[in-house]
Amino acid sequence: MLFIGVTTSASAARRLFPSWRDALGLPPDRRLEGVDLPLGSPPEAFRSVVRRLRDDPDVAGALVTSHKLAIHAAASDLLDATDDLATLCGEVGCLSRATGRLVGHALDPLTAMAAFDRLVPDTHWARHPRARVLCLGAGGAGVAIGTGLARRDPGRPGPSGLTVADRDPARVDHAMATHLRAGGRADWVTGVETSGDAALASGLVSALPAGSVVINATGMGKDLPGSPIRDDARFPEAGVAWDLNYRGERRFLGQAGAQAAARGLLVADGWDYFAISWALHVVRVFGADETPSSLSRAIAVTTRD
């Protein structure tokens, strides 16, 4: 199984893969191979990796981080099929050939919502009916989270609105269009181009109602240094700060942690998201038993140490 990312050697997945393999009852010869591609790599780099997946029968599939939109844009024509969510989101985060065909999947809207709901239960929205979600970053993870929220049952408690912010206007436009196709109302989702202006992003955070959720989905703090906001940004009272990074400098996590006590802020990193996502991706790539019990076993062995 390939692991396509930016700095895959630093990922806990390299250490944990044998535990996932054993928990899922896979043969002991199954292994994980990292493929590092810098951010902004040319389309041919992504096409080369997908061609390898297509042509090498010893490669079962791949999990993709950081390059989900790029893989879809550059190489979807090399795939036999894409699932409905991959087509909707314009991203490929998983490649599998367990059925004999090379299929591109977008599993993140499912895994992102599983992690989101563990962090922010329905009772939170009942207590804070005006609360919103601000997602800083409109790459693959940001699009997946917004899509998952837009697809929620209308009768279920949820945020009063979603704001998607990114430095790249094309990404903002793509996220907005995807969320609207997924069922989000035009008056519910808002897009903001920040041009990388941390002061503007900080203003978005400071203006949020109590109970709102702020998500760092920019990759800053792991794949890129720094934070999308300034230290003087005021997180929402009784809100949630979720840094999707689980490793790296995670400056955003530190900024939120500094205000946690004074603002009654719940601060979390991306570890649960990481565990849930990898469990489902390994199952899908190898065609293992995709049941709640098998996924629970894989998540249970996903330890930080």
C-alpha cells in the first residue's frame, strides 16, 4: 500500500501500519511504502504514481494526504472509476484495486464527520444555536469537512452556518460549489479569500459567535510553518479549536491552548481524525472486513506512543 504525502517518513502511520494489518487479519507480508511529493508538484508527478498503481499488481492501492485535489485533477483519467463522493468533491484520497478495477474514493467526508461528531456532539449545537463553523483552508480536508456538514440531515442539530477561507480564490470557489452541490444552502455557506493575510483570518475568528468551531485545515504547522492566524485572534467563548495536524510545530494548537482556560475553549488536534481515517483506508485498500467491529479494532491499536 502506498502512502502519498509530503513528509511521510515522519508520520505515525509508518509505525502503526503493522498493528493495523494484524488487527484487520491481513497477511503479514502486507506493507506500507511512503511516496513523498512536495506541495505544488507538477501534474506528471501525480500521473506517474497513479500509473504505477494501475500497472503494478503488487500495489494494492494508496492513501493520499495533502494532494487529494491534485491527484483528481491530474490523473483521474487514468482510473477505471471514481466513487460518488470523489466526483462530488473533485478529490481522490484513496485508491483501491480490491475489486480488480482501479477506483478513486473520497472517504474523508465520512471519516471527517466521524471525528467531528466525536469532538462536537449534537448537544453542543443545541446549547449554542447561533454557533458557526469556520474552516481555515479549502484543500481536500476542508472540502471534505464542509461537504460532510452540508450532507447532514436537515432535522439534526448543527451549525448555523459555515465559512470557508483560503488564500487561493480558486480553492474557495471549488469548495463553495461543492458544498452547494452537496446540499448546503446559499445563505448557509460563505467563502472568503484571505490571500494569506493572517490579520484577515484573525478577524474572521474574532467575529465568531459563542460556541463556534474553528478548524485549521491549511496544513500550516505541519506541511508549512506557522499558523493561518495571529496571536491576537480571539477564539469564540465556549467554542472549539480543532487543528487537523497531529504532528509538527502546530502553532495554531498553541495559540488556542493559550486561551483555553480564559475562553472556556475545547482544544483538540487531529489524532482521532488520523486514526479513523487510516482504519477505513486500510480496510478499503486491501478489501478487508469493513464492519464496525473491524474498524473499532484498528482504531483501538492506534496509540500515540
